[in-house]
Amino acid sequence: METLSIRLKIGDREYPMKVKAEDEAKIRHAGKLINDKIKRYREEFGLDDRQDLLAMVAFDSMVESMEQNTINTEDSELIKSSVIRINEQLSSLL
């Protein structure tokens, strides 16, 4: 498992971190998404306070995560009920 030392710029600060080589692209992409949201909030609301911007990005990201978890749960239930139905149909044929 190879680790890389990278510097990730979020907002106006750089954060040194060690990451797995295979995770580098994903981590850099996550940093880009955060910076894009910061920029969007800065332009949309005219905010310059870094803490306010980061709080808004964190809140927005949490809402998105919760929505995705709801979708995943609904999908899992649909898949589970489909598998049960298929299993019952197969059992009736045997």
C-alpha cells in the first residue's frame, strides 16, 4: 500500500495529508467540489467570512448525504423485495 504526501488547498488554506495512491484522485476531486461550493456561496451570498462559507458547505454536503442515504435505503428495500419475490417464484416452481 503506497502512500503519497499531498497538499490539498481548501478555501484559502493548504492542508498536508498522507493518502493512499489509489485514493489521490478521489480526494483531490472532493477538494475541488468543496472549493467549487465555497466559490458558489461566496458569489451567491456575497460572503467573505471563511468560517461561514465552510459551515454552509458542510451543511449543504450533509443534506446531500442524507438525501443520498434515503435514496440508497429505498433502492435497497426495492431490491430486497424483488429478490424475495423472485425467490418465492423459484421455490414454487421446484
